[in-house]
Amino acid sequence: MRDHTKLRAFELADEVAMLVYRVTAGFPKEELFGLTSQIRRAAVSVPSNIVEGCARDSEADYLRFLNIAFGSLRELHYQLNLSKRLGFLPNEDSSLLEPKVAETEKVLNGLIRALRDNL
């Protein structure tokens, strides 16, 4: 079993999830069961799938969960962009989140590529 706490991808994904909860607290109340919920679910899905993948025995399963995490991260990226365009996500919050999401994408994608090359 792999230790997810030693992965930079997990650390970044966890930071993104924490930031997402902070910035979405200010979203309109009518979005609580809409976009706010979707964004939070996608944000939590990223580190959760990394953790679950680390608990799997096979490299193929590990890679599959990392790919799911990456998909959730791309989904989150779109949802944050949409929130910004709708006026729910202020520029100062966006400027905190966007670089962190981009860095997480790069690190997670690098991990996925490295594992794919070893299969």
C-alpha cells in the first residue's frame, strides 16, 4: 500500500479542496445545491481518489484512480471558470485558486505519465 501523504499531488489537491470550501462559502445561497455543491464535490473527489488509488494493490488500479482524480480536477477547473464568469467568484479568490489548480494539474499529470511509462 502506498502512502498518499508523501505525494505532492495529494498535498496540492488537499490544499485546493480547503481553498474551495473557503471561497464557495460566499457563493449565493440559491446555489448551495447547485454550483456550490458541484464544485465542492469535484474538489473533494480529487484528493479522495488519490487516497483510494494509493490503497489499491495493482499499479493499473492506482493509475485508474489517479485518472479519475485528474478528470475531477479538470471538471473543477471548468466550474471555477464558470463561477468567475457568473460573478460568484471574486478576482482575489480566483487569483488564489487558479494557480493552485494549475499546479495540481501539472503535478498529477506528471505522476500519471510516469506510472503509464512504467506499465
